[in-house]
Amino acid sequence: MNVEIIWSRIVENIGREFIQIRGRIFTYELKGSSSIRPNTTNRIISKSQIEKALEFVPLENTAKIQNLQAPSYIYAILMDDRIRKNDW
């Protein structure tokens, strides 16, 4: 999957609510041109982290992406229908 396509979808959904695997709701903001920061953590998620996570989609849980920054946020974003569409 092309990270640029997915990143553009992520940017299109800035400020919208996402739900973590355990039900916590969050939004995120853009930091620079290639990172986002969820509003419920100080973690920064870079486009390169998203690109690495794309190797494992579809995700059943966060186990395969535990080595990445903020895996529960990455899971929530990548598995959301607005981001994944029909790609996985």
C-alpha cells in the first residue's frame, strides 16, 4: 500500500474522532508536514511509522506493531474505515 495515499487520508481526517482498541476516543493534529500528535498523549507519530505499520495491515490487534511509536493509536487510525477504505 502506498504510504502517500494513506497519509493523505490521515491528513484529511485531522480533528476527527478515532477510537482505540480499548474504546478510548482521541483526535490528532498535524505536526509539521510528516507527523501527527494525538490529543491524549505526548507521543508523535511520523509518516515513517505509518509506513512501517502498513507492512502488517490488516491488523487484528497491536501485537505486530508494538515496536512502533504509539501502537494503539496507529492501530486505531489504520483500521478505521475512513483510512483503510476497501484497501485491506
